[in-house]
Amino acid sequence: DDTDGNSTMKQSSPSDSISSLYNEYEELLLKQILIQFHIDAEWFPIILNICRTLAKIIRVTSISNDSTPNNDIRRNVKFKKLPGGLKSETQIINGCVFTKNVTHRSMSARIDGPRVLLLKSQIEYQRSDDHRLTTLEPVLNQEPHYLYSYVDKINSHFRPDILVVEKSVSRLAQDFIVANGLVLIYNVKESIMQRLSKCLCTTVMTSIDSRLPANFQTPLGRCEYFQVKEYELNHRYKKRLMFFAGCPPEYGCTVLIRGGTLQQLKVVKSIMRLFLLITYSTQLEQSFLNDCYAQIIDNHNDCLSIIKQFDLEQSIDSMVTNKQTIIDLISNNLLLSTSPYVRYNPPYILTCTNQPYVPSELLYQTIHNNKYQQKRDKNNSTIDDDKQAKDTDIYSCWYNWLTQHQQQQPRDQPIETIFAPYLDLRLHLQIAILYSANCTVQNKLLTCRQPEILEMPAYSIQDTTLGSFLEQHCFSTNDAPCKTCQQPLQDHVRQIVHGEMKLVIRIKHVDKTTSNLQKNPPSNSIYMWNYCEHCRESSAKRLMSSRTWSLSFTKFLELLFHLESFSVSSTRSCQHHIFRDHYHYFHSQQFVASFRLFQIKLKEFYLPKSTMTLKPFVFERDYYIELTKSLSVNGYSIFSTIVERLVEFKSFNLMPEFLISKIDQYLLQERIEQQIFRSLMDEIQLKMTAGNSGGDGEQKRQLDATSYVSIDDQIVEAKKFITKIVQNWNTTLLDLVQIIKKQEKQRESSKKVAIKAVPSGETSADIASSCLSETDLPNTFENSSTLQSQPSATGDTDESTIESGSTKVTSTADDEITRRTGVFKFLSTFLPTAENDFVPLKSPFNDDEHLQLSGKFVVNHRELSSIIAHALSMSEYEQRLNEETLLLNETIQEQNTDVKQQVDDNGTPLEDHQHIDLHFHDSSTKFTVKIFYAAKFHLLRQTILTNHSDEISYIRSLSHCKKWQPRGGKSKSEFWQTTDDYFVLKDLNQKESFSFSTFAPSYIEYITNSIKYNRPTTLTKILGIYHIQYRHNTTGENFKRDILVLENLLNNQNNIFNSTIPPIIYDLKGSMRNRLAIVDETQTDVVFLDENFLTHTHENPFYVRLHTKWTLMKALNADTQFLSKHGIVDYSLLVSCHNDEQQSIVFVGIIDYIRTYTWDKKIETIVKSMSSVGQSPTVISPEHYRTRFLRRMDQYFPVVPDEWHAYEKKFLDLSLFQTETMAANLVNDLPT
């Protein structure tokens, strides 16, 4: 097996190239810290030498007296501030130094090679209550005897030179101790006693009252010398320090800091403590990289030279300017890590554009540069001996951050604290990870530990070492089996996620007989090697060094997740990234642990936009060309037919002269109307060719949407013009036929009567013509302008007037002529049957289109949205809407409260004046539209739509729709979708309609306030509710529906995510019962449910960033609270996921929030709870539904922390998260 490593066993030592790189980086890092905190550069060599010396001489693994696992080197070092003196007097004392003095002046102030006894108990005589009845003298005699014996036992048995007592010592005992020549120190702090115990390599005796065994080993500590030394502070005060010096340095040291004021030394102490930890950690990192066969790539050594050129001192003032300055500093030259080639990306929250609801503190929008500048100017104007310390007050927040690790800063913090954490090195001395564990049982993954966030400060109680993690959590066989699956630890796969990387840890049991590995390593020994999956080669097997074993697991994870790809490579010919392209193996006993990094995609969530911008929907230019051609052909065909019929009338030889003259007028009128139609078509054609400069076919599509909208409007105008022409000419031709019939009838009847005397001057023709009055001739428009401006005979008029006019137009002759001779033979050409029915001109357009109605939009009763669009565009609606708006504003001003909907006993809304009823019809169909809460929804649309003109765009969008059937839904409702995909129309049943109409005012107020106060919401926006009714006179069709118009969440997602891959859509309710969509592999547009979601995301969850999850849960929490308050249940979260190689975007929104928890739902809950055994009912109360919904949504989208997690979480309310995922913080150990 190539991954098992070869047989070469090697011990590692830091290479010169890595060592020199880290040394140079440490120097640059220390210089940056000193500049950042305004500390004199003279401290640079002092701090550097002291920290490097301490890191070499102190053995952290020697800590054994404490039960807490802590690998922090600073626990063995005490930093003692001593104001005054010179900086050069700062020194390392190999031992313990503390503020104390000997008890008596007669006691020696210096002892060489002393023997020290540490005693915890007090040296006093404890008087018992049994002596209350005895005389006083025996009791007083017992005390000296007891204390003398106690001191004598100490002196004779231990023979110490110095006695250190943690508690009190009586005065009499002090005299005996002085008499014995011992140095007494009492009332010593417990922490100092522990330090003395470590430095002197001894233990603290609890008491010596009991009999000591003969073989008892003397617990005396030794050091090179003991001394009490007095120091002068600021020429006024003096301070005595006690030294136990000359101890083994690996057990503990004290650093005596001198050369400044107390305020300055506090900062120097904080820097020194920080830099000591950095120095110690870098030494361990060097050892780890050498054990991994790592080396620096030569052509990337210019990184440090670039950093050297960076002048941080000039950039200090710009650090609080704006977020772009912070991004530039983080991206380029500011050192934020203890490792040379560890780089952090700028905070995503500062660079992304999808964060409209994030607190402004995280976005640096509340920075007051004037306040900061005034504070700097004030400090710069003050010149005194302590100026340097006062300058540091500007950066007091940085001192606090360095000295207090878990300091919580208030939201109203001063300007200097706002930007500090992002640019502070201490922020990155910890790591936050998302930890989970899965069990592999019969090749099926079982989640044993749900993902939870762990925060681990480096070298702290919450941290562990790399070797300890491997031994306790990978190779241990003593642990109890998992409580979830009852399987041993080695049968689990651990996942650690951070940033955009996932670390997978697998454990394999090694069979001694078949393994290619060498013999098992000795106990507590770990071998390590790596394997490149690209080169298919493994490195030599190497024994893990003690320093690598002691490396902080936090720093190990930081190297894995953040080490730059160009920084190191294997010492073999392989040049691939040593962590991202390699498997890392660790072998101990019979187990091998593998570590492998994988790239993950974090989901970027998009909530429904608070506002909408409606762009006109237009078809391709070819569509308009074909439509124009068809319209032109149909129009000219109608005019041709009119001319043919008029000419045939005129050619009849028995036609009277006055009628022929009238037909000539009709022919002239036809030519005028045809010219009007030609002008319309020419104007359309001119606009169609406006974008074509001639030649290039691509330029034909350069017309903007506004031009196409104008073309579309003119096409509608032309269609209505043709419809008007057909309607009017049918009336004209019908009247002509009736007149000719009447004339022929009179001629036939005149033959049956006697011819009367004719007055002189009159002929028979005159008599015939006199029978026809001028009122019998048909009337048409007088000029072409009348046709264009005259409103429809049936549009926006009184219904009774329209009906009477229609009856007049369609009336026929009262008498029927049975003989058809002469002109009747000619008229029979217009008759398809033997009946006297007139054959009218046939309209070239669809019968479903009601083109007789006036207005800009075409009404099609098969497209319900077009009926709504026509109603909203009527002048009557606009007039009544203005009245309702004025009334609504007056009501709000008078009451200053929300207008609540009142309902009578029958459930009918009492405030019907808030609704507007509109009626309109043409010759075939009567329409009725009721607009619920017209004024309120109009104001809501004004808030949602970006400008007032978008109300017209809203109406235009509703002018066309198509049938739409959502996939995966169980609703029996019908759906329509507007042609431009902006809106969806949903058919509501009676219960849904009543439910929504009752809480619609509250919904409008909630959405309005969300937009006004910039609150996130996931509710799909509802823009209106309408009742539509129409009756078709011809077919008898009677249609009644309540229609809800809401935004289409899936609309225009390609504008944000350009991909040809269809999205994966989920409908999530948070329930596991009957929530599995069974689909075939051939199906594409499928809506998956909760069980499908859990299956799909088991290995690849929907990982999200902290601010994304916070925004989502904040919106869901507020939305579900509003829905629960109004008794809404059965809503769900629609999730549309788009994936490609670069990004992963998710669109979410709550849908189906119409149904309330009414009495029928309550009965269903009771029945199902009684019939369900061991399962909760599917129908539950609104509050229980909300709780379950929020808990599941929180579990579905785990948060992945990044390097900025510790700071960002302070400004985000994590209480919004329902589960304990975010509550897990600073655990004592990594879970198994």
C-alpha cells in the first residue's frame, strides 16, 4: 500500500531555511506590534531576546502539578513590573520573584544554597471548647509547649533554612522560629506557593502535626540563592522583592521588567506575554513542518521583502477611516498570524454585497473620524515627561484586548475600539470550528453528533496538543462506545469545518499479518507520513518529535486551513500543496488515522427583496415582425372585403341613384379608414427598423424595452382599430341590406294596387325615392379622427344604455319577404342558408379576446390577470381609489392606530367601503371585479415598487398570464403565471379567501414596517386580492374566483446566477411525516421535500456563514411570530439552490401562509393525535408549528465559522438560533 509509507524511520530537526524564515518573520511581527501600540523601539531587542531565551529554556511538558490540561508556556513565566530604572535592567530570573519581606529584621536578607520548606497550614494553637471549665493557667502553659514542639519538629526533622507558610503564624511561634535561626515568610498567596513548588522542585506540605513515617523523604526545595532586595520607584517610593533564584530554568522563570512608567510597563508586559506565546508556537510549528518534509518554495521568498517595505506607522491614522482601508491592510501587508505564510482573507462581510440587514458596526458605517481626530490632537498637544504613556491611551482598547482575552465590548463603544479587533493579532490566536461525528455502520452513515461550533483559544484549557488529540481521540481503546450507535471510537468519521475547507478524519484498524507497515511502534510513539494523491507517492515514515507532539491542535488546524498554497511543498519532487493535496497519516499501536482536506461551497442566501423593480417584458424582434405581418395581412383583408361588398351593392342595376351616391361616400370613408390603418402599421414598422443601421443583423435587436413596449401598445391599438372597423361596417352593411330589402318589398307591393294619377312634374322614380326617408340610410363616422377618438360603445358606460344600444344595432327587419326576385337574388349571395341571417365580417382575432373594451390592454377571459389589469386601468377605479386613499389617511390621522377589520356575526366584513366593485362588459360578456382593500394594497405597492410609475408596470405585467402548475405541491388550487414571470396568481377557496381577508390589514402593516425599518423578512409578498366574475352570453359560461396576486420567488434568479443548470427546489415544512417526494431519474423539474433534503445534504450540508444564518433566522423568527399570532399554519420555506463551479446561491421565501388554524383544523389535530401511535399529528397548533419549523430550519443550515467568527458574533444576537449548535462554546475537550 503506497499510503502506508516506506520503511525509512527518521528523526527531524528544524532546517536552516525554515528556521531563518521564522526568525525573520518574528522580528517583523514584533516591530509591527511595537508600532501599533506606540512603544519605543528600544524595547525591540530586549523583548526579542528575552522571549526567544524563554522559549528555549522552558519545558512546557514538565507541568504535572495541575490537573487541567494546559500547554501554555506562560504558565511557567511570571512577568513582574518594576517602574523606574533602565530598560537594560530588564532581565530573566531563573526562579520565583514576588513582593514580600522577611518577618524580622534580624533574619538574613540573603542565603546561598538555601533549603526551603513549604507549609500550607497555619502555625497557631487551636484552643478547644473543652477548656471552658478549666482554670486559665494550664491552658496558657499548653500553648507555648505546643508551639515550641511544633517548631522544634520542623527544625529537627527537616532542618530548613527558610520556612514559607501560606497561612498565618502566631507571634509566639515567630519568636521560636527566630530563636532557631530560620527565615520565616508567612501569609503567602496560594498562587505564589504553587510557583515556588514548581521552581524549587518540591511539594507543599499540608501539615506536620501527625507522626511522620521513618522513611519519609524530606520535601525541601533548593535554589542557588535567596535574597531580599529593595528598589526605588519614581524617587519617592520603595519596594522590596524576594528572590528565589538559580532554580532549573525549565521549571519556571520570572521576568523583571524595568525602564518606564507603570502604564508603559503594563503595555510592555502584555506585548511580552503575547510575543512569548508566539515565539514558543513558532518553534513547535517549525518542528511540525520538518516532520512533514516541508520546505519553502524559492520563488516565493519575496513575500517578506514586500512586508518590509510596508510602513505601518504611516497607516495608523488611516486604520479607522473606512472599511476599504481595513480590507487593503488585511489583503496586503498587515501581519495577523504567527506563521509566515498563513494569510487570512478579508472579512467576507466587508466585501460582499448581499448584507443589507447586518448591523452597521460590522460594516464600519458608524465611525466618527472627527471624534477620533480630536482625541489624537488633544493628546498630541500635551507635552510632558509621561507623553508616551498618554499617547497609548488612544489605543486603550488594544491594551484591554491583549490583557483580557474574553473582554466583552459594549455596542456604544468609543471610536478606537470599533476597528481594533479586526486588525488585532490576538483575535487569531484562537480558532472556531464546526465539529461533527458520523458512524460508519454497514456502509451507512449515521449522524452520532450533530454539528456544533467549538471555540478553541490556542494553548488554553479549551485546547489540546496534536499528540494528545491523536492518542485520546484516535488511538485510544479505553473509551466507552458511542451512546448513539454503541460502536467504538474508531468506527467514526470526524468532520471539522472551517472557512471554506473541511477536514475529514478517518481511523483504520491495522491488521498485523497483512499490513505493509513495519512492526508496531513502541508505546506512546507516533509515526507520521503523507501521501500525494496527484503524484501517487508517499513520503518516508518519520517518528513524531516531542515538539510536534506539543504543538497546539488549534495551531495545527490553522496551518491546515490557512497555509498559503505557494508556501511549502514536499521535499520530494512533488510540488503540490502539502496539506490540500496530500493525505496525512499518523500511526500508533494498531490504528492509522488519516487527515484529508476538501474544498466546500458555502451557500449564499438571498431573501425576497424588500422592493421590486419591474422591467417591461418584451419578446424577440422576430416575434413582433411576424405579429406585425399577420396583423397587416388581416387588416388589409378586412378592408378588401368591405370594398368588394360595397362594389357589389353599387353594381346592382336597380339601385336608386341616391343609394349609389351613399355607397360612394362609404367607399371614400373606407379609403380614409384604410389610410389610418396604414399609418398605424407604418409607424410600427418605422419603430421596428429604428435600431437597424442597415446591414448588420445584430443591430436589429438594439431597440430598448421601452421601444418594444410602445410597439406592443400600438399593436394593441391596431387590433382594437380593426375590431372597431369590423363592428361598425357590419352595422353599416346590415343597414344597407335592410334598406334594399325594404325597397324591393315596396316595389313588389306596388304592382298589386291600381296605378293612381300622378301629379304633374313627378315620375315613378321620384315616387319610389320619396318612400325612403333620410333616417333610413345608415350613419357612420364622419371623419377618420372620429374613429380614433370615439370610445367603445360598450366600454365604461352604463349597463342599461349599452344593452339598449346593442339591441338597436343587432335588430333585424320586422317583416319577412317570402319571394326573392331581382335584388333578392343578389342579396342571397350574402346568405349561407335559406334564412335571412346576415353574414357579417368575421374578426381575424381570437374570440377569447374582448377587443371591444376600451383601454390600453386587451382583456382575455382565459387570462384572468388581464381582467384585473383592465379593472385597475379604468378611470372609475382611479377616481374611487383617490377617494378611498383620502378616507384612509383621515382615519389614520384621527385614530393614530391601526385600522382593524371588523366582522359581523355572519362572517362578512363590515367595512365594505374599503373594497371597490367595478363592472364592465362588451357585446358577449359581462365582467365584475372586486378589489379588496384597494387603498391599502395600493399604498403597499407604492412602498414595494421602486417608483410610482411602476404601478403602470404592475398593471402591464398583469395584462398577460398563462396556466402554471407547480410541481410537487399537493394543493388543489389553480395557478397562473404572468408572462414576464414577475407574479403568480393563486386561486383561493372560500376558507382561504376568508382567512386572508381577515388578517390582510395586519399583513400590509407588517410588510410596510419591515420595509420602512429595514427588517429582514422571508414572506412572499402579496400585492393584491381580487374577486373575478364573468358571464358569457353566448356559451352561458359563468365564472367566479377569488384570486391572490403574489410575487414569483423564482423570477429573475438568472439575473443573479447565470447558469444553464436548472435549480434544485425544496419545499420545507420541518416535518418528517409524508415529506418524501418519489421521483424518477428522468424527471428534471421536481420539488423535493424534507426527507429528500436530509438525504441530499447528509454528506454535503447547506453550510452557511454566520451573518447569513443570523439574517435568515432573524427573518424567520419575526415572520413566524407574526403568522403564529394570527393563527396561520401549514406554511413552508421554498428553497431554490443554484450550483456551479464558482458559487452556490440559495433563494428562500415562506409560501402558503394563507390557511388559519380554524375549528376544522383543531378537530383534525385531535383525531390524528388519537389515531397516531408514537407519532405526533401532522396538524398542530400555530405555536407548536412555529417551534418545530424554527428548530428544523436551524438544523438544516449549519453555520461554518471563519477566522473572524470571534469578533462578528459579538454584534449578532445568537439567541435567535433555536438549537444548541451555537451555544457550544469553549468545551473542556474535543468530543468523541
